[in-house]
Amino acid sequence: NGAQLPAEAAGGAAVRIRTGSTSDVTRAALVVGLGARDGVTAAVLEASLNGRRLGVPEELRDLTGLGGVQRALRFAVDPRMLLPGENAVPVRQTDAAGSQQIVWVELRVNER
């Protein structure tokens, strides 16, 4: 059916996100949202964008507008990593706890 989410984090998810022009992007972030499951607060995730690994994420406290999300992580993105058109975003859980469910992935650009 073409649906990319939800996906099991332990197995890894290969999400594709389309963007428009990236020439005016000065700030960017990847937001990954996890659904409600036991162990969700302790899960450790890593993510990449177009083949380049992103740094350690921070907790996103404001979950407004993120439907079905129990916990969200924000990865800083160097805007030069963005491609106009399709962007490859692999995300996976790296801890040995129970697998979490990825229910939300988005690129935020020029957010204040």
C-alpha cells in the first residue's frame, strides 16, 4: 500500500521524505515520534539523512500536532545535507530493550 509508517524501530525503518527547494533553508531538524509501548522512554535511536549519520538527539517536549506520539526525538540537521526532492532517512533503535514503534517522521525547516 506504500505506507512507510508505522515501523518497528529495532528492525530499522527506511523512510523517504520529499522536500521542495532547499536553497533557502537555514535551519533543519529531523523529528522521530514513537508510539506508546513499554520502555518507550528508555529507547535509544540513531538516524541518518542521505547517507550521513546525525548526532545524538534531544527530547522534543512539545508533542502538539504529532498524532499518536508518546515520545519524540529531535535530531539537528545541517541544511546542506538536504536534497531537493526525495531524502532518505533510515532510523533504527540501538538499545537491547523491547522494540519501539516509529509512528512519525518529519523534516522541519526554518523553524524558530
